[in-house]
Amino acid sequence: MDTSTPGGAGRVPRSDEQRDRRQYIRDRVSGEGFVRAADLAGQFGVSLMTIHRDLDALQSQGWLRKVRGGATALSSTVFHGNVSERMAAMADTKKRLADAALSLIAPGQAIMLDDSTTCLYLAERLTERTPLTVITNFFPVIKLLAGESGISLVALGGTYFPAYDAFLGLHTAEAVASFRADTLFMSTTAITRGRCYHQSQETVHVKRALIDSAARRVLLADHTKFTREGLHTLAPLTAFDIVLTDSGLPAEEQRRIRDLGVTLKVVGRA
């Protein structure tokens, strides 16, 4: 059987067909922005219903948005990218924000970390503040801290979303409500007009639960977050006790944020 990639004359073996077809759909939607379901069905020689099932599955995992007639990519100014891409973006700035966040932690505390890569940089430093209880839904943090001496790790379960490498949704939010932490460290996708936004409603449910379950709430947001648009409202900046950002945020924007009554701390370059 011909095993050429989609777009050629042949098709992949049936045992691998669904996996490879969905990977191809992800890549094509990401590259082109929009793909028609009927075109995909014709290209792969499968039913339109099969393609719709593929799109439903990919949407549920956070890879794309299903629309009438096909699927669209989540806007590059909204969609966060996979974990490796997120870790590479603004890496030096995120490390400085993590350093500043670390100074807010004292041994013996219980802290919550959300599914942001800025918090993953913070997690890499937590052994410097042990003993600590760490509560998180972010799988990379769970893997990083599992078995670390002095870290009591609480992993929040629920539905696993590969696009975010995290546990999200209603069951995760319900699990969060079982705990009370000293401090929450969180990031967000976009900040517009004094409000935080995220691209995923499932993520918003969990982040709101985390906010409600912490005595102190700290937002870590590099200056690029203030230039983006988001889909789902998460919370106003005033919901956070401290907002940490970097010196790339224009002075005028800093003044506007402080005028809202927000405690804004700006981290300079090393």
C-alpha cells in the first residue's frame, strides 16, 4: 500500500490512519488558518462524519476551533502554542519574573501554580524554599517536582488536555475547591483594558477556582501579554494582590494599571 502523506495519491495504513490524519489536520489548520471539512474528507477518502469526529476531538484537546463548514486556527495573538514554544518565548523575561516571585515565598507555605510556563520557571526554583506544599494542574510541574525532597506535591486531576499539557475543566475546578493555599502564582494569555483573558473556557474555570482558593494572588505577566486580545474573560487585574511584569511595559500603561488600584511591581533587566 502507498503510504505517502495527505495530498499525494496514496494513504497511510489504516492502523495509523486516524492518528496521522488528525496530526495532518492540526498542521494544516495551523498553517492555513482555515480548512474546509469537505476538502479534508475528499483528500483522505473518508466520510464527512469521520472528519467532523476528528475536528471534535482536536477542538476538545485545544488544538483548533470548529466552525461551520470546517475548522479555524486559534489566532496567534490568542493561542498560547505548545509548552516547548511557550517556554522559548520571552524566556529571559519569564525567568526574571520567576526570580521575583520566588522572593515572595517562605518555607512552610502552601502555594498553587497554574499551567503557565512562567510558573514552570518558578517551579524549577522551589527547592530553594522547602519545605513547601505545591498544588498544581500543570503536568510538567508535576513531573518536575515529583519525588523532590521537601516538596509535598498535590496533583489536581480532571480531563487531560494535550494542547495545554494540563488537567482542565469542571472536575479539576472542583478539585481545586478542596484546598486553601497561602499564595497562588498565575499567568494569563492576554490583558486588555485592565482585564485578563484566556482562549479556553476550560482553562478559565480552573483559573477562577485557583483565584478563589488562595489567600494571596500573584499574577506574572510579561509586557507582551498587554498587547494581545483574548476570547474569554478571566478576571480583572484588581483580583490580584500583586501583578509582576517587566520593564518592557510602557510607563503610560504602568500608570493606567496603578490608577486602577493595582499593586504593580516592575522587574528590570538583570
